[in-house]
Amino acid sequence: MANVTDAAFRHLIATYGKPDVMYTEFVSANGLLSPGQAVLLKDLLYSQEERPIIAQLFTSNPGVMFEASKLIAKLGFDGLDINMGCPDKNVMKQGAGASLIKRPEVARELIKAAKAGAPNIPVCVKTRIGDTKNILSTWLPELLAEQPAMITVHARTRKEMSKVPARWETVAEAVQIARGSRTLISGNGDVKDLEDAKQKTEMTGCDGIMIGRAMFGNPWFFNPEKKIEDISVAERLSVMIDHTKLFLELLGDIKSFHIMRKHYKAYANDFDGAKELRVELMTTEGITEVEAVVHKFLSTYKE
């Protein structure tokens, strides 16, 4: 997720509850090959503790994908994921993201280009079940024809975004369509916790689950021994402060501090006084102010 699963957040995830595979936030392949490359390369920062780590890119240009995939391999990533599901208007205007669902011939060329540029690492795809309706039965075989290592299916259409419940029966449909191929199928959408992920895996027969929004504000999500409701508010807010410091250390020179506000909304949630704390955190402009607001809150808070 752009401006969420950055290097700082992934470091916390690796520390408090590491998943089997980690993905970077999605990055413009065109931008990686532009004069402003140095800034975007920071979006691809990672530590050895995060391995296996997959870089996610978006573009509609196979030539750009070929060159960008060579760079991804050179940077030492364990895999490359092509985003073919993002519904953001700016991404779609470029012919990338979910717009590729309407152009399967371009989607296939992108997979070919990525595999040619990075022949020694797995190339994967993340997509949706369709643009305005479920066309998985025709869309998925187009992708499977290029034999990506894995396809993650977000169980909604582009039009539905995240406004309706994910339809996990479509992930089961994808598993059936992919049967006999060498491509793994991963499901995505509305997974609440590890137990929910396990149930959805068993229900659909998919090979894995991709987690997005559910880990927002919860670096312990992948830790089977920790549940967010069992973690004290003081500890949650302490980790939030550590997150802020890490963000500033790694990305403070290229990203706005205000990006952290979306994390504050997630950390300050589901406990007494959380709403009031969020309001104060939304006005902060730096780590000193964040620490002061948290200290003031905890001085009167009773678990």
C-alpha cells in the first residue's frame, strides 16, 4: 500500500510479527527510470530482516518494465510483483493498475518483459476479478498463459474498490481456473486476523493470503502469540512513537511527516479516549509534539 508499507512500517512488522513474505509499497517503474530516480529508490529500501521481500511495480510500458525489472534484480529483491489491480485514477490514466484488466494483451507483454529482465527471480501479479463485473473466467487465463509464479486475486472489481465485502467465492473460482498450471493463487480482501486467513485458505483452497488494511496500526498482526486487544495501550503508543522515529530516520528527507497521520488514526483506535487522542495527534508536526501528546494522554489514562 502506497505510503503505508514503506521501509519504516515493514521494519516494525519484521520486528513484532514477521509474515512468510513481505511486499514493498507499489512504485512507478517509469519513475525508477527517470532523472528523479533517487527519491523513488528510497521507496525500495529494505533490510535483510524483511526477506523474502518482493518489490511491487506499476507501469503500462513493457520496455520500461524490462529495464525496471533488471534494476529490481540488481537491488537483490527476492521477487517482483506487477500491480494490475490499483483503482487509483492517476495510476489508471497511465494505463497501469486495474486499467490493464481491459487490455490483457498489454498485461501479458508486461509479464513477459518482467520475466526477461529478471529471469532469476519469481514474477508475480496482483489483480482484481474484473473492471465493472466479474470476468475472472476470461481474464485469469490470459495471465496464466504467461506462467507467473503467483497471482494474487483481490476479490472485488475495480468499480467496487473496497466499498463492498470481498467475494471469496471468486478466489475459489480462481483456484479452479489455475488448477494444473504452475501458478500459485493467493487471495486478498477483508481478512481480519490469522484465524480468518486460515479459514479462508481452507474454504477456497488458495495457496496463500495477502494482508493489507488489517495490519494497519497493528505490527503484531502476524504474530500468532499476540492479539491487538491483549496489548496495552501504553505499549501500542510506544511502538507508534518508535514508528515515527524510524520514519523520520529513513524517509524524513523525502516524505512529508503528515504521512504518519494515517498511521496515528490506526494506532489510536478502539480504546477509551482514542478519539480525543487522534484529534490531538492530527495537529502534530514532529516527533517532539507526538511524544508530548502521548505522554500527556498516558499520564491520566487507566487501562
